[in-house]
Amino acid sequence: MATPTTHNLAVDGRRLWDAIHETAAFGGTPKGGVRRLTLSDEDRQVRNWFRAACEALGCAVTVDDMGNMFARRPGRRDDLAPIAFGSHLDTQPTGGKFDGVLGVLAGLEVLRTLHDAGYETNAPLELVNWTNEEGSRFAPAMLASGVFAGAIAKETALNQTDREGATFGAELDRIGYRGDEPCGERAFSAFFELHIEQGPILQDEDKMVGVVEAVQGIRWYEITLIGQDAHSGATPMRLRRDALVGASRVVAAVDRIGRARPDCVGTVGLMEVKPNSRNVSPGEVFLTVDFRSPDDAKVAAMEADLIEAVAEITSDLGLDGAPVRIWDQPATIFDAACVAAVEAAAEAFGQGSRRMVSGAGHDAAYIARVAPTAMIFVPCKDGISHNEAESSTLEQCAAGAQVLLDAALRYDRKFG
């Protein structure tokens, strides 16, 4: 039986849809996607847009020293920690219009809906834009929410470099978004994050809303294989120390390891070959490995298999190198009361929902360490994400925003 809503507020799906497409111009690509890397000029542009949109509603916008942005709408009781919601505005190098962006702009639509109605909540509300969720420019992913939750040391994060050697801290300063507030200083009563599913389950089951109760565990590794550059014509095969051959065997090993256990995945998503010349057998290759599973023991077992496989490969080919773990995000179980608020909101919406585990990592997984947290998923076409072809519909985006609004107001009732 559906749980009735306690209000008659309805988000404006068209206004949300227009905001999604307006912000897609910041870093828009010819194929209809978005390239808006963390702390790039395009990131600064969308941040400025976001700040202006929130301030137009009378919200006070604060930026912490990791660049996280917080737009606060007062409640009846400002002695309470705010109910927060949001996501991220950075994208993959060939990203889409919806990943992360939907969660921020749906939160903005929630604030706009409340503003238009003159609706006053008990607790303050805060809309958050987390810095560097993607991790595509500065590894690891969810860097600033990790600092906020105390899982990543701030100085470690600020000193992270991109592949060109620019540091996170210097780029924060360059775009003017290093704030004064110490990251992690503020508290939340709860946090809700709306996101596209980034997988095909909701579409396959014809469900409009995913009630996310957990996020699977993730570990990232970097491997640099060192051999010897050699002339492709003058060096016999038996005398080569070809790092790219080693890397190809590592890729195959990661695929095998990921397939060996149920509910596990393994990915090599980045590789750099040196000297990258057509008539030189490569002497150095840098590559990354991504392992995930809802079961932390299985992630640990995949790591053990990777270490063993790389040791065998390097020994066989006369190479140097070993996996270096750079990120370990254990599986996360979300707060029961927050999940219940999302589920009740989804049921009240009445277009089909199901509980699920997130295969992708999200800022909510870190925030769950310091505040009651849950997530909301809506479908994306064919489950495609981290891709310029990423797509959702106006109706799906509006459904997510409506459930976000209702879940936040349901949670707010406890303070009445």
C-alpha cells in the first residue's frame, strides 16, 4: 500500500530539464556529452552558475577549503543540523549530461519548488556540490567527500597531481574555489543523493525509482611496469623486455580475476605507453586497475590474485613493477531510516520501485560515515554512463526530483 505524501508540492520537470541542458553547455562536446574535469575552467563556469542560481533563491552559499559548495536554506529551527542533498558537477573526459549533475540540479529544483510555495521546513536544508567525485583528473574518486568524512587526509588530497603534474590545491586556487571553512567542520542531520543508475536494471524491470540501500566495495591500483626500450627490428623477440606485452597480460589477468567470482568486476581503464613509438618495443607502461564487489572479502581475494598474477608476469618477462593500492572504499550499508524515507516517497510516487545495491561509487558512501544517508536512482537509457551517449528522460529526471523532495520532507517531519 502506498504511503501518502504530507504535502501537495510538485517539482517542475521542465524547469529541471532546462537546467540540465543549460549547464551542459559548460564543457559541452560535439557528440552531445560533457567534458568538465575537476577544477578546470569549465568547472569554474558551472560553479559560478550554480552559486548564482542558489543565491537567487536567498540561499547562503559557503565553500570549504576542498572546494565543496553548500547552499543553505533556513528552516524554522536553525539550531538543527541541516538535511542535505546533492551530488557533483564534474564529469568524465567523455561524460554525459546526467551523471552527478542530475543530483545537484534536482536538489536545486527542490529548493526552487519550496521557494515558490513559501514552504518552511523544520530543519534547514543544504544543497551540496562535492568536488572531484569522478576521480578522472585527480585520483582517487570522491576525493573531497572523503576528506569531509575523515577518510582521506586533507594534505594528501591537496597534494594530489593530475597526469600533467598540476596539484589539486593549486588548481583550487587558480579557479578561485578554495574556501575558508575547514572541510568536514559542518554536520548534517541526514544526506540524500539522487543519481542515474548507471546500469540497466531499472530499465530492464520497467521501474522508475531505485531505493539504494548499499554501495559495493571498491579498490583502485596503479601499476608501472618497467622493461627496456628496444629497436623493433634489431632486437630479437627472445631478448626483449617488452613492458606492453606485460601490460597486456595484466589486462587479461584482471579480466579473468573479475570473472572468477559472482558479483565481482575488474577493469583496466587507463594505460600510458612509453616511448609510444611505432618502431620501439615499449620499455614502460603505466596502467590502472579497478576491482569492485558488494562483498569486501571478495575484493580482498581479487587483490591477492592480482598481486600473484603481476609477480608471475614480471618474473616471466624480466620486468619490474607491482600493484600499488591507492584507494580502498569498503562496502557501505545506508541508514535504515533514510532508506525508509526514500522507499515511502517512491511508493507514494506510484510508478514502480525496487531496492538495490549501487555498482558505482558515490559521495554518499563517504558521507554515510558521518551522517544518516541514502540514495535514489532513476533509469538511464540502456544503462550507459561515463559516455557521451548517456541519456535519461524528462519524466525520469522529474520522478527522481519528486522522490528527493518527498524523502527530505518525510525525514524533516521527525523534527516537527
